[in-house]
Amino acid sequence: MAQAIANGHISGDGLFSHKCHELLQKILQVPRVLLTTSCTDALEIAAHLLELQPGDEVIVPSFTFISTANAFVLRLARPVFVDVRPDTLNLDERKLEALITPSVKAIITVHYGGVGCEMDDILEIGNRHGLPVVEDNAHGLFGKYKGKYLGTLGCLATQSFHETKNVICGEGGALLINDPKYIERAEVIREKGSNRIRFLRGEVDKYGWVDIGSSFLPSELNAAYLFAQLEQLTNIQEKRTSIWEAYREHLSEWAHGNSISLPKIPDYATNNAHMFYLVCENFEQRSNLIQHLKENDILSVFHYLSLHNSQFYKNKHDGRELLLSEFYSERLLRLPLFYELETKKVTDILTAYEK
């Protein structure tokens, strides 16, 4: 960060932004990566690139963060919510076909907890119906599906570098462009609707307003912080994985005895140690467990509230029951998992379950 300041360029798309772009493109083997101010902004760019019109529909899991749907609602598209699988909590690909109508223009997947969706089936359905697939990969950086990195499978994908993620810069994100046809327009939309990037590359002699867009560039300070994080990726992942494995190993017997489920990693996916969660038997058990941990100075939190039941959308939803989305909204509990979590604190957390 000091070097970024010394370089005299702390606005977007400086040296460290380019370093992040190049490193991520090299590791993930994707045609283009563009840093953004958040994963939400990356999703909004994706919504622009798909050229959605008012009344178009996108299929989205209900058990996800607000931004997954809101980015497309801002384009006046209508989210069609789909339920999740009972094992991975990912979009249930077996329910997709019944939701596809002439109004549906895209499928949005979310790799919950960094565990990949059944992408072969989803992509096959998308291809058969001519629907682009966008991966919301906020949780899944460097996770894999059948040997391929998450975020490299759909035509577009989005990443998050929010402080709650594995690799962070406070607030930040990235758009991964896997279909080259979107690259030039994505650069324009990200640069306030201008062709400034082409100007900086010497491809045009001046730049101006050529399309819609907004200011989606993170500052060089964020990019410098992020690049340092990417340099420490191996250390970060080893530490997070050791915490995740300690939870799994020491809580398995206790969880089984209390009718509590732990995360499931299918054979086709890898575990990037983004999240460790418990699925309680009922809402009361979860509430009691949160309170018990709080009394032992341990912060545990529940996760998403189903979007189809949200205050904003419940009167717009088509009325279908999404039973598993509601099930997990009432029962899932997340344990602390971050790089600075000390071994002693992990031991304290594990000991608290025995009290």
C-alpha cells in the first residue's frame, strides 16, 4: 500500500490493479478479470452485459445474499426463485427445467460455502435452452468442480474480496469474463460508460461516453492490499483449512448425538474452507446454541433469510413453497472461521460444546 502511494497513483486501474488482473487470469486461466468495488458491482455489470429488459426473468436460488437477486432487479428483471439441494445447499439443478419459460433469460448459480454446484447439469440445461449461466462465486475463490476452478464455468462469474471472505481487501470484488465477446463492453461499463481503457491502450486517440456504465473501479490502495493477500494465498488457505478440519474432527460425534448436521463435500467438489456451519434440528435448538456460545464469549451467527420471504419480495413471489430454503434459514448456524483465529480460541470454541 505504501508503494501504491509512492507511485503517485491511488485511483483505480493502476499498477496493483493490473497485477491482480494478471495473477488471477494466470491462476484461473480465464480470458479477462476486472477488479470491482464489490461482488455486488460485478453482478450489476453482469446484468448490464446480459442486456436484460423490463419483465425478463432470471432463475436465482432463494437461499443466497440479497445482491445475487438485487443486481438483476435493478435492471427491472424478475427473479424466479428456486429451492436448494438438501446436501450442499446449492441451487437444485433438478428443479430448473420446470421453471424455464420464454421470459427466462439467464440462470444464476451460487456456490454456497465454496462448494460447487452441479455445473455439468446446469450448463447442459442452459445450453439446451439458450440461457447464459452466471456464477455468483462470492464464497468459492479457488474452489474446484471436477478439477476446474469455480468461476471459470459460466459465461460470466463474480468474486468477492469482502473482509468476511478467504482473500480480502475490506470491500472489493471481481468480474471473471469467460466468454470473450463480453470483454470490450465490460471494460466500458466498468469505466463509467467510456472507452477510456481503449484510449489508455492507444487503440483510440481520445475517449468519451459510448455506453451506459458506472464507476466500478476499486482504488489502488484496495488493489495493493488484495495483491499482498494473493501472494499469501497458500498460508491463508492452510490456516483456514486447519481450522475447518479441527471443527469437523472434534464436532462430528457431538453433532451426531444431538441430531445436528455438518457440511457435506461431494466427491466432485473441493473444500476451500470458506465456511463451517451446523444445521440444527430446529429453530429453538439453534437459538439456544447461539445463546450458549454467546455466554462463552463466542460469536456464532445464522445465515441467509430466504429471499422469497423477504419484506421486499414476499408479495411479488409466485407463491411456490421453497421448503429447503426455509428449512436452512431457520436452522443453519455459522462458526467463527478467519485467518487470525488463534489455536487457543478454536480450542475454547470446541470446549464450549461440551459444557
